[in-house]
Amino acid sequence: MSLLSQDPWSGVTSAHQTAQQRESDYFDARAEAEGDFNPFAERGWDTLARRFREMVPFTGPVCLLDVGCGTGQSRRLYVDGCWRYVAVDLSLGALRKAAGRFPTSAWIRSDAAQLPFADRQFDVVAFSSVLHHIEDFALPVREGLRVLRPGGYAFAFDPNLLHPAMALFRCPRSLAYTPKGVSPNERPLAPRQLRRAFETSGFEAIRQRCQADIPYRAVTPKLLNALLGAYNACDRLSELCGLGRWFGTFVITVGRKPQ
């Protein structure tokens, strides 16, 4: 089993450490109770994999770092194009599940804001629906730039604040917000917030689009699952008619490290 557990907190502020410890505890508990985190139906993963291939223009196998890998579900998005796949996450419980399923890959416990790698190690850094769990998400974006080789790419996907359901049920400022199924720091992000973080960190050639047609397998609160079929159908329709490009469930952001 290729699993490395180390202290992820050296060199970070106490406030950041406290916030991220809450996230780690939350996902450790979920891994213990549920065994896996797999929110998307197969077509959802296929949609994200297709966007990754389209927006990250490498012609050969890459060395890729997957930040926020969870129980290893995001591995499927990237591994076919990798000669080396390395994954990090804060949740040791989730990493144990991932390492048990995919023992040939490298699974490392690490804070995204303090990556345990030297400069210029990777061709691609993928932030797998993780930036919206970090209050100052510019910190991991800057870390991604640091560990990328010149000309390398960062790829991120996060819940979109412009999507009506995300704004209504997942934004803490909303009157309809529900904390069920939501980690302590989690909130959707606006595309402009993510673009600004990539710009100020030093990325160039930034590309961004919102993405619908990412159907869910299940949601919380559980009562909403009765409407999930209709929701997924509407989500697919919004992508087909073009609205998903602006108001899709997720924001995809890609940037290149200057040569």
C-alpha cells in the first residue's frame, strides 16, 4: 500500500490549521461511516474527464499531482494520461480507502497550502473539487504554481456560486442554506474569485468555463433525492441549450505556468 502519512501543519498559521483540522475530522468521519465519497453518476465523471482532456493540452503522458483526491474517485479523470500519478488529501481515513483500492498509486496526507514537494516537480496539478473547502484558496493555487514545471498546467473544478441550487442551498449567506452533507468550510465559489486567485498567483493563459451535465448519484438532505431525476434532466438540458456554459453546477479553471 503506497500511503504516506505525515504532519501536514508545519509552516501554516494556527487559524488555517484549525479550519483544516475541522475539514480533516469531517471527512475522516465520513470515510468511517460511508466508506467512499462518490457524489457523481458515471456520466458526471465522464463529463469532467472530457473537459480535462480538452482544456489541458498535453500530447503525451504527464506527471500529475491530484490535490483533494478523497477516496480516489477523481483518479479516473487523469490516470489514463499519466506516466506518474500522485495524490494528496487531508483526510487520512479517505486516503486509506483510496490506497486500498489503488495500491500502485502514491497517496500522501498533506495540506494543499503546504505541499511536501520540491519546486518544478509536476506537469499538471489538478485541484479536484477542493479549493472551495479552503478559506484562503489562493494559498494552494500558489503552491500549485510552485510545484509545476515551467509550461505546466493547473486544472480546478469547484461548485459554482452562479448556479441557482448552489447559491440557494450551499451558500452560507442564503436563508435556505442547509449544513447537512456540507463540510465546515465548504461554500460555492464565483468564477471571478477563482480567476483572480489564478491571476494573482502568477498563472497565464487562464481559461474558464462553467459546466452542467454533471449528474449526481445522491444529495443531502435526503428528501431532495425524490427530485434528483428531474434535477439531473434539467442540468443536462441547460448544457445542451448553452446555459451551462455560464450557470453550470461547477466552474472549471485552467492556467499555465509561465515558461
